[in-house]
Amino acid sequence: MEAATAPAPDSEQAWLEAAQTFIQETLCPAGTEPDGQLTQLVIDCVKTIWLSQGKNQGFPLPLSYSFVSVQDLKTHQNLPCCSHLSWSSNAYQAWAQEAGPSGTPLPRERLLLLGTLTDLSGDLEQECRKGDLYVKDNTGVLGCELIDLDLSWLGHLFLFPSWSYLPPPRWSSSGEGHLELLSAPVPVLPLTSSPSSLSPLSVLYPETASRLLRHRGKLRGVQPNLAGKLVRVSALVRSQKKAHFVLSLGGSSPAGSLVSVVVQIPAQLVWHRALWPGRSYVLTALRVVRIRGHCYRVWTTSPSSHLLPLRPECVRELELELDGPLLEADPPPLPAPSSSQDGDREAALVRNSTLLSYTGKVTGVLSQPAGLYEVDGQLALCLAYQQFHSLRKVVRPGVSLELQDVHLLQSVGGGTRRPVLAPCLHGAILLRGFSCQKPETQSFHQAQGASLYEQLVWERQLGLPLYLWATKALEELACKLCPHVLRHHQLLQHSCPGNPSPGLQLLAPILDVLAPPGSSRRNAHKEILEDPHHCPLQKYTRLQTPCSFPTLATLKDQGRCRAWAAFDAKTLLPLPEASHLTSGQLNQRLSWSWLSLLPSTFHPPQILIGLLAASSHKGCLQLRDRSGSLPCLILAKHSQPISDSRLIGCLVRTERFQLIIERNVRSTFPSCKELSMAGFIQKQQARVYIQFFLADALILPVPRPLLLSAASLAPSQTEPAPEGPPTEQSRLFLLSHKEALMKRNFGVPPGASPEVPKPVLSFYVSGRWLGGTQRKEGTAWGPPEPEGDESEDQKVLLVFRGSSIRWFEFLHPGRVYRLVAPGPPTPLLFAEGGPSCVPQRPLELAGCTSCLTVRDEWTVELESSRDLPAAPDANKALPETSLADLLSGDHTNSLVSFSAEVLSRTLCEPFPAPFWTKPGTARTSRGCVKLTVAVRVADCQFPPHLDIYIKDPHLPPPLGLLPGARVYFGQLEKKISREGVLVRARPAPHRRP
């Protein structure tokens, strides 16, 4: 390194002038004259620390350093940094190497920080003290952490030679950064200590103090002093009313008596930062109180109490006569309550945790909001059972902690494989070393959920195994649903009456079984003071993972893998039957099969969660999450199809469902002898979907703004809404008939492209209007407007094409719906000759007064019966053809409707085209699907069997047409063959699995 040149006098003078200006503005009282003495003291203090490193290269002043105020740090220092005035470059490099290869050391800035060390945040009253520590100057206050606090430092001005500053995350507008004071602060002014008393201080030792608690009348009007060795200090417990902690003093003998002292005076809470186990102290002016809810008395501090280091030469033992009546003895501790999730399980399954002390270094952050960390690369640390708000900002990889009276739990289960250290209120988390690493950049969603996790511990009273599983489950849910279905802060928000947390609602059915609500709340005094103490961590039961929340893509892949793993041609075609089949029949019988998987077939059982959406491309219902979508078939009460479109955009959770996998195989087995040879299978495909009952599902509404990115909406629906109240108009209609969803040809309007239009996926419904057009008036619909001659039956045909096919699964005959059109009022919008009317009516229009094409932005709503005008045909039972007409050879009534149970399903020759045709090739016959059904007839012991053939353009068949399903088939075309009656699918059937 080259020798440095002597500093220029001008630069030194400029530095001194800047220092004087800073000291006057930042440290001197406002409105006072410049304090030259304070300025000189500060500069001398800085020079002393600067020259102590011995390698200042001839610079008497740290000219490369600049003074920084608290406000400057808050406003301008947006990145983590550290400053070490007394360190050389080599010392900093050696310190930075502790970050290791995976960590990034804090960058060094050359800043000089001065301020007053205090436990008051701003100009607050003494009663508002909470035990926190701050650095204060004229510009503001900043929270700080200091490892070994001397209480005599409070209220004095210091230079902080070595410190780190961690700003709040960039997304946090209200959060504040904090300081980590890495070394002892240097006082600018000499510290004045109170003169020691000439006479020794009279003290009680723990053994005498413990016996004194049981003597009546000995302490009236007396506030003795207590001396002893600090054996234990509890956590600092904060509540809405007051905060407190408990310290325990012992004698010189490890087997001697312990006496506990409750500290709850606000000005004394900062003692918690100064206490060091193993050191000896004197507490003055103590008194005895009886804790509410307890039958015994304890020592507590008074407002005039002080905490002093014990110097044997300055104290003498107070001699007391302890003869006289004794108070009742301390009541024996109650038996430890079992954890809330243990319930009535056998005692043999309950394990005891091990209470120990442990010192280690944090090596990873598992979940900061949940208070989960990794220690020494092999242990998990859970801080959730303490109130660790102040430590949350400090704990990160590289921090050294001393854990006193911490519980060690092994084999907790629930997906946690490593041993877990967890301190309760009885123990203490003591900071023993700061980290040199920069904290990992934490996104907004990674910091969410702290309040909800606290709720799980403090209100739901979850034991540690169940709490660890709940944190993993919430992480799974966040990966599934955020940010497309829910924002992270919405999923993990604090749950309160009227505003429940979606995350807690999704977990509640499991938690209510494993940890029934209503358990007694934790008693902090009982948890800390009793010996042996009772806490939720004392006993636990290994948790068998209750369930998992897989993504829809994972569930789909697992179902497909299991379906093909279970595919066995010999099982599908038993040998006696297969031996009589030709090669064509053999391969035809193997071409379609199916498998149904229940949640219990997975380990652990799986719970289905997703956003319900209606596909605007396929017309089916889908469950969606971040990984993708999965078609679903949902049935309402009495196996009826769902008709309430308000379910779109809701979050669905169900534990009872069927995962259906339909397998399609193209094979060339020559005979049954080769069925075990997989080489004859040329191609295999699978259709995977879900079916469940609505009554078995938990339905959670999702805030409407999120549906624009989650649900299947048309592009016009995602445009910004105009300002002002929304304007809508609507009209009621009674649906009487629905055609199948299939590809249809539509006429080309005049002047359109001469290219031949491709068939479009669409469907028709027919019905009649109920009243005229209604306009939105506030939150209700206004009176209907007159529409022509209302005495006439106003039949209508509605054409659904494009994105409007998403309403297919909700429209069913016999129901009344409201057709809603957003936007400004348009005359005759739903009437004959209106802008939405179809000029060239299709053949199905016969007998209808109007034919409308439903626009993409229109919506369909199920109308409640109490708001309906007179509609005799509403909620009418679906028509069914009599058995005589169904089996007769009469050709006059070729359309039939009936209910039946599917007995079998097969593919008929030729095989489906998608297995060997490419897109764009000449049309190839796709064959058909054959259903054999048993007609459901009342009082019929042997119901007749029918064959139903589903051909193009009705392929692929609707979801749920599986053996065992009960189905209503409407308006199918009947044909008579020499073998009997067969029918051909025309409209879509109503499924009743």
C-alpha cells in the first residue's frame, strides 16, 4: 500500500466546520447558542477512537467519515450498511469473511453516529415504556439492540464506534429500520456514578426471602433488598394492560433456594436487556404481592426499586426473627394439561419434551412471520410461543443466541423431520452476537401472516406439532392461490368477527378436529412462576400428517400416473371372456376404461381447493389455481345440476370428491395371449376431471377485484369501468328447453369474408320472457317496462356462442333466469328488432317471437323464487316419456326423454379420429360412444335396457357419463332396430352420478 500524503489544511477545516454545524443542529437544544465545549468534546471523542486503530496513515481526523443524524438514516439510507470507526480495513475484511460463501456481508459506510441512549421512544410519558431501547437526537429516534447494556448509560450522549443499520423493506411505508450496536458506546461526557453509601446495604438472600413469604406480618411497612445470583430470567410478556417479566435469584449453592421477582414497573422493563445469567445483583425496595388467580405470594419491585451489581463488600445480610405463625404452604402444582390436539389419545402416545439450555448460531430462516429458523444447520427453532417482536428484526443467519430453559421436541411429525427447539414464556432468548450478513431481500408477501400465526398459538392454542403442520399448510395454500386468486395479505390476514381470514377458514375444518376451540388460554404467571412449570410445549404427541393441499397440476399428474399404473389388460378382460373375442373386439373393449380415486387413496389424504371458473372456450366448469385448471362436475341437492352462477369466482374447498381418469388406448393385440405385452399398445391418452357434491364443499367468496385475473372473463369485461354508479338493464326469462353444446355452422352476414366459416362451439336455449326490460335503480331492479302485447306468449330463442358458452352448465329447463346487460340503457335491447336480434333465424326459431345472440359481456343470474312474477311452469319436473311410448315401434314420436342408470360404456368402430389423424387432414369418421342403460321405472323389478349412441358432433361425451351414474336424458332421437330400441344423443343430458 502506498504511503498517504498529509491532509490539506483546507479539508481539515471544512470537516471541522461541518462537524460544528452538525453538532449544533443535531445534539444541542433547539434555540441555544453554539456550544463550543460540546463540539470540542465530540471531536476529541472521535479522534480518540480514530487513532486507536493505529493505522490512520497520518490523518489526525477521519476526513473520509461524515456525521449522520437519525433522520438522515431513516430518509436516505435505503440499503443495509455498517460503520466501524475503530476498525482497520483488515479487521473489517476478517469480520466480513464470517458471512461465509452463501452470505453477503454488510457493506461498509463511513458514517459517524451520535445520540442519546434511552428507553423512551420520543417524548412519551414514563408509563408508555415497554422495555425497548432507542438512539435519540434532535431529528428523531431509532430503535436499537445492544448485547450488554449498562443501566447507567441511559440518558447519556454517546458516540457509537461500531454499528449496523437495517432499513425497513422497500414495500413497507410505515415500518422503521433499526440499529445494531456492535460494541460498547463511548460516552461524550464523563459518566457520573452515584456516590456509594458509607454504610453497607442490608439485604436478604434467596433462602431467607423464600421463607419470609410464608410468615404473616413480618413485612408490613418494610421494603427489603434482595441479593443473589441470577439463575433464570423469563421472557418479557406484553399484554394490552401492562408488560412484565420474572427473574429468579439463587444462592451460591446450585441446590439452594430460588426466589422469583416480578418486574412490571414500566421504567424497569429495560432491566430485561441488562440482566445476564450467572452474574450477581441486588434489587432494592421490594414488596410482596398476591398474584390474581394464585394462592401464594411473590416478590415484586416497587417504583423506587433499583437494579445494582452485587459487591460483597458493600452489603450485609439482614437478620430477621422468623418465629411465628406461617401462612399456608404453596399449593402443589396442578397436573399438566394435555395439549389441545392430544384429546383422549392413549397416555402411551404422549411424549415429554426435554428442558435444557442451548447456545448456537442461526444458519437459516424457515419462515420469519411464523417464527421458524434453522440453528447450527441441523435444528429447527420455533420462537412462536414467545412474544419475539423486537427480535424479529434482528434474528437472521449469523446471529448467535443463548436459549435458556428451552424445550427440545423430537419426532414431532406433521412433515417436520428435524428436532425442534422451542422456548416458552418460562425461558429466555438472549442475544449473544450480531450477524455480519445482509438480511435476505424479503418481498411483501414473504412478510405476511405474522398476526395470523400468533393467532394460531395464542387464540387457537395449537400444540407445536400441529402448529408446524399449519405453517406448512398455509405455505402450500399460498403457493396454490397467490397472487392470482388471493393476495398474500388477504390469505394470511388476521381473523376477526366479520372479517375472517381465508387461510384460517381453509384450515379450520382440520384444526377443529385436532384442536377443538374453547381451550383455556395460557396463563403467563402460572407458566413462568410454577416449578415445574406447565406450558403447551411440555407434553406433545407425534402428529400424523392429517392432509395435504396439492396443486391441481400435481393432483392431475398423480391421477394420470396412478391410472396408467393400474391399467392391466388382463384385469379388464378376464381370460374366459377374452379367449372368445376376435382381435378387433379385443382392442375395442380395451379402448376405453376408467378409474375413480378417492382422497383416502392418497397418503396423506388430499383436500381439493381451487377457484371455481366457467370456461369460455370449452363451456365446462373448472377449478383453477396457480398451477393450472381441472374440469369438474358439481351436483347440488338431490343430485341436481347447479344453476346459481354466483358460484363463479368463489373459492371451493372439499374433502369428499372423486378424481376421475378416463383412459383411451389404441392397441393392436392379436389375441388374448399377448395381453401382458405392453408393446402392442400404440397410444394412450387420459381425460382427468373432478366430481363432487356442492353440499360437501366449503364455498368462500373472493373479493371481486381479484376475479378479473382469476376467473374466465371476456376481454371487454377487464376494461376499466366508467366512473359513477354502474348502469345495467335486464330481463327475466323462463327456460323451457336447452340444446346440446356442440360446434354449429352459422350463416355469413352480407359483406363478410367469402371464406367458408368454421363451425363454432355454441348452444341454444328456448323459453319465454317474463315481463319487460328492467333498469337498475341503486341496488334493486326497477319495475318492468311494457313490451308490446303482454297477453301474448313471448317466446324467445337465445343463442350462446363465443365467450357466452361459459353459462352452459348453469342453464337448466324449468328455472327462471335474469339476463343482465351492463352499460348505458339501450332501447329494445332484448326485443324483436333490437341490436342483439339475429336477422336470419335458424330452423329452431319456429314459433318464437325473437331470437337473440347473448353477448360476451352479458351475464346470467338465477332468480330467486320469491322475486318471480307469476310463472306456472317454473321449477316444474322434467318431462319423461312413458315406458310404453319409449318401447313402442311408433315413429311419430321420435324424441324421447327418460332417466336411466348407465350400465356400461364402450367405443364403437371406427376408433376415434384424434388417435391417428393430424390437424388439417381430411375429415375421418370418429365412430361413436355406446352407452347401455337401465331405464328407471317405478315399481319395475326388471327395468328395460337401452343402447344410447353418442356420435359427432356430440363427442367427446359430457363429464360423468360413467357406469353407475344415474342420468336424465332429454330429447334423444329414438330409432328401432331388429335388436330392439336404440336412441341417439341429441341435446346434452343431465348427469346424476
